[in-house]
Amino acid sequence: MKILAIGDPHGSIPKNLPKDIDLILLTGDIGKADLARKMAFENIERKKQGLPEVEYSAIQKKRAFMEEYNSCLFVVRYLSKIAPVYTIYGNVEKNNYEVRRIMKEIGIKLPFFTNALNSIRNTRVINNKVIKFNGLRIGGLEYFIDTNWVRDFKPSEYRESLKDAKKMTEKAKSILDWFKEVDILVCHQPPYGILDKVTFKSAPKHWMGKHAGSEAILKYIKKYQPDYVFCGHIHEGEGMKRIGKTQVYNLGVGGYKVINL
């Protein structure tokens, strides 16, 4: 059995993909997010300089959303013709709750990622689920903001951000404890201190050199020792490292790894 794991495609099909594959795993950030990234980083830098945030219009926000949505579906439709696709969500994809929140904010109707992806043949969203495939247990953990990230990166509205992160982290810990032993863990961000250092030149200056991985994921790996962990998110951290018997692959942007089981 051959499994192809692909890191954050961001709207592009990786070149020279093998075709004789039984299953494809995606680490999230499937769609292109250039507009949303530009908007977010601009306001991060403005806040750092003490300047007021730019107020983007509802139409601008819809364009950013639809760039993510359409490019996500383009990638998955292509890959699903090769083999079944299991995917989690990164920080680009939006679950139904998030889509409803955005619609309420901008007053414009938007399509739902989850409904569209699950309607594609051979495709399954595995956020916070354990899926059995030919005897393998595969755990899919959707992206969340760990409390250690908030403490280290100190985003604006720090107290509110930390409060939200605590809720998300407790939820993630509960899900991981429920997973227990899996053969493969698919998550978006790397474990803390492993292939997770921010060195990307376009990132805000005060982020540089910091570790952006998750302590909750690191603790899970140390405790349960899955055979493989596939992640992305910190693109410049692409590579492989071991934590005990676990092989952790940060697949970067569109990088991929084939494992034979």
C-alpha cells in the first residue's frame, strides 16, 4: 500500500506526482490565500507601528474568501482523480461555523468549504476524526491556535486571543487523548521546537526566529508515538526529524512524501 502525503498546496498542483497511489493525505492550506495573507500581514505591521488598521470592504473580504475556496476545490478535484483524498483544515480553509461568522460580518452569502469538499468523489474531510484505511488508523487534527503561540507571538488583543487559544487547546488535547494510538497523525502545524522556526522573510519582523509549533501536539507525539506525523504551516521548516520512533515530516509548500506500508 502506497500513501502520498502532500504539504500545504496553496492552490497549486505539485509537479511530478506519482500516480500509483492508494491514498492521498493533505496537511491543510489547500487553497491560495495571497489576498488574505496580504491583508492580515499589512494590519499586523500597522499595529506594530502604532497605526490604525486598514478597514477592508465586504467585497474585498469576499474576493479573499473566494480565492481560497475556488483554488482549494481545484486542487482537490485534481488529486481525487489519482486516489482517495483525506484532508484536514489548515488556517486557510473555513469550517461551517467560521463561514457563517464571516457571512454575518460582511453581509454577503458565501459557499461552505466542508459541503463542497465532501461532495467531491473520493474525498473526505477528516477534521478531528480517526479514520481506518486498509487496517491503518489515521488521525486528522484540524488547525488550532495553541496557547504557547499566543504567549510567544503576542498578537493584538492579547487577553482575548489567549482566552480563545485556551479553549482551542483544551479541545485539541481532548481530541488527541481520544485518538490515543494512531499509525499516522495528520496535523497542520508542527510539534513545538520541531521543524517550526519562523525565518520566512515576508513574516512580521517580531516573529522571526521564534518557534511556531504546538506544545499540545509535541506532548501527544511523545506519549503515543505514532509511526508518522505529517504537517506543514511553517513552510521554511520543511524536512524530517524523529521524536522517539515517530518520523515527523514538515512537507512545506507542496512538498510530498510517499510511504510504503
